Amino acid sequence: MTAEVVELIEGLCTTRAIRRFRDEPIPDDALATMFFAATRAPTGSNRQPFRFLVLRDGPGAVEAKALLGRSFREQWAAKRAHDGYDAGSGAAADSPKARVAAAMQQFVDRFERTPVVALACLVPWRGLDPTVGASVYPACQNLLLAARGLGYGGVLTMWHAPVDAELRRILAVPDDVFIAATVALGRPEGHHGPVRRRPVGELVFDDVWGRAAPWATEPPGTRHTGRPPGAVTDRGGA
Amino acid sequence: MTAEVVELIEGLCTTRAIRRFRDEPIPDDALATMFFAATRAPTGSNRQPFRFLVLRDGPGAVEAKALLGRSFREQWAAKRAHDGYDAGSGAAADSPKARVAAAMQQFVDRFERTPVVALACLVPWRGLDPTVGASVYPACQNLLLAARGLGYGGVLTMWHAPVDAELRRILAVPDDVFIAATVALGRPEGHHGPVRRRPVGELVFDDVWGRAAPWATEPPGTRHTGRPPGAVTDRGGA
């Protein structure tokens, strides 16, 4: 299968979270390209403190995926109830809310069969604060974009957090290393396409906080998010 | 001027920090495309807590750029001395170290003339910890990549930090909003090209921490970083 050629800007605008994967491994050469692209991302002072620990079918992977799968199922069950995914419009099977819930359920139910799971880690060079993410999350984004460029897809999650201690024991991750994200990757069952976000004028300000940028227009036909379940309270913007 | 068409993976692998800008504004339509692409980035639960505050030539921008310029010059002067940029190979004007230092000096000296400065902000929905960056730094990376796709370039810095309080007063940024990064953007004086990183086998592990992934190969001709001045101590990897 030859991947389509994806133009850069188009790729940025059409890479969305993929949680339903085919039972198909990612070949070594595709993985090499994805992680090469991931590691080209910028970091503070070009320190490159990120490390990707890639889990496929080895003994570490099997044990870690089982642990993560249990954690993910628990996290999703709690979120599904807490955020009311089955209430309101979620009761209709073809509503956006119900479709998200179905994809999430499949994601966690089949987690152990996820073709590739990568732990994005950060070797600290100073204390951990909210800015350290600038040296690891751009690499995660490059990874997801590179996957898109090769016909794959994935999603970044934090649901490893409840089992962080056990996970690092299984995989010999040093105590001081920060596990910054879990990235699941594979061949999509569905497809990429335009993502839904808030109107760009609510997210981009001009010259002073809260003033919608008049030049911040959107391509015709751009579709917007409603407030997702459990979303942040509205703040700022016109 | 028509921008070249950049393929997604190639764009990921050839976007590097740009600090020398031509005296040339970024047109509204290019800015709109860049920030539209930036705001397509993923965030936790699709909350979209990021906001970009864009500084061009307005009254807020003029005052904020002047404040930032002073801070950037102080930060660079301290880093230049502390990290020994003028010592060793830095004494030779054509060494990589000296070229980086010259670009940095020009960047801070001309900071007020930077065509576009964007503050990447985050409206907190919970306490700030090292994971919140997963909902703002991917958008910053999309912004830098989109700039690349349109023939522009930029760099992400944290040198607003010493003047954070004064900056938010000038721009009316609410106290609880986290200013996560300053992104400078413009038309490059130089050009993009292959970035230099550590060998990918030092950054990508397979199945257990510290085991270099055997499949993590690099394209022929890939050039590697030496340890940059002030870099993190070596850790992990083969």
C-alpha cells in the first residue's frame, strides 16, 4: 500500500485523534520514519531531553500493554460516567457524543492489540514545571503528524498516570524520568479528515488579551465543536 | 512570491529554529493560515485551552516587544557568558558555535523588529503541572510547521519569563492564565534545511528503557549534534 502524498499545511489541518486501529503491524521502515521525524522536533537549547520507549510485541510490551489496558479501561469507565457520555444526545447511537464514546470504548477494550504504544519520556535537566513540556510535546506532535503522513494515525493520552509506578518498574524507567504521555499508533479503521475546533477567532487574539483577531479567518466550510463533555468553561474571546 | 509545496514528512524533518528575519511583514492571509493550522492541534479531551495573543504593530505590541527585547537581551547575555559561547571553538567566527551565537545576538538586538510575536497562553482548567503542556505545545509546533509550509519560520522561547508580570499587565492577560511560550515569526534571512539532532538510536528505545531500537535507522547523510553548550548530561541509550 502506497501512502498518499500529504502537503504540510493540509496535514496539520487534517490530523485528528485515531483510536480505532486495524489488526496490522507497522513495518520497521515506517516506524523508523515516524520516529526520525518525531526526534527532529525542537527542544529548549536543543537539549533533546525526550526519549521514546516503543512497545510492540516484546516481553516488556506485553506486560506493559496489559497493565495500561486495565488502567485505560478504568479511566474511561470513570470518564464515561462522570462526563455523561450516555446522557442527553449520547443516548442516540448516531450522535457525535455516542460515536466518540463508541470509539473510546473500542480503544480501551482492544488496547492490548494496539500495534504500537510509545511512551514519551523526558530526562529532567532541571525541576519539572509546566514549561518542560515544550521539550517533549512538540516531538509527540511530530510523531502523530508523521504517522498521518504515512497513512497511520494515533492519539496521545495521559491514562498511564494511575499505573506510572508499576509501568516504570516493568520497563526499567529510572525514577527521575518523567513519563510525559502514552501515544497509541496504528493503521486507522476510519480515516483522517478536517478536525473540529472552536472558531479560530475565539482562540487567537490581536494586540491585547480577549480581542478577537480580525484577520483570523477560517477556510469556507470549517465546522466547529460544540462544548465537549467535561470541557473547560468558556473564557476569553469575542 | 509563491511558497514552495512542502510534503508533510519532509516539513517535519526540515523545520528548524529561525532567528534572523527579514524586515517584511507577514500578510494577513498567511497569518490566518498559520494560526488556523496551529489551532487544529490536539488537546486533552479537545478542551482547546490554548490562546494565541498575536503582537504585530499595535500599541500593545509596541510596548510588549520593547519589554521583551530588553529581557531577551539580558537573557542572551547571561547565557552567552554562562555557556561559554565565546570560548573554545566559539572563538573561530565560522564555527557552528559562533554562528549560533551570531544568530542569537541578531535575534535579540533586533527583537523589536520581529514581524510577529505570538504569546502562547493556556487557560487553566486544573492545577498547572508538567502535563498541561500537552494542551498547548503541540499547537506551538503546528504554528512553527505551518510557518515553514508558507515560507516563513520562527522559534519558541521562554525568555518572557523574567518579565511575565509586567507583560501580562501591558496586555491584560488574566492572572490565572499561564503564558507558556513566546513564538517569534517572520520571513527567514537564511533558510530551513535538515536539522541536527543526536543519533536517533540514542533517543528511541525498544521494549525496555535504554535498549536502542534496532529498527530506528536514519536517512543516509544525517548529521548529528555535538553536545550543545549547556546541554543536558548524557543519559540512557546505547
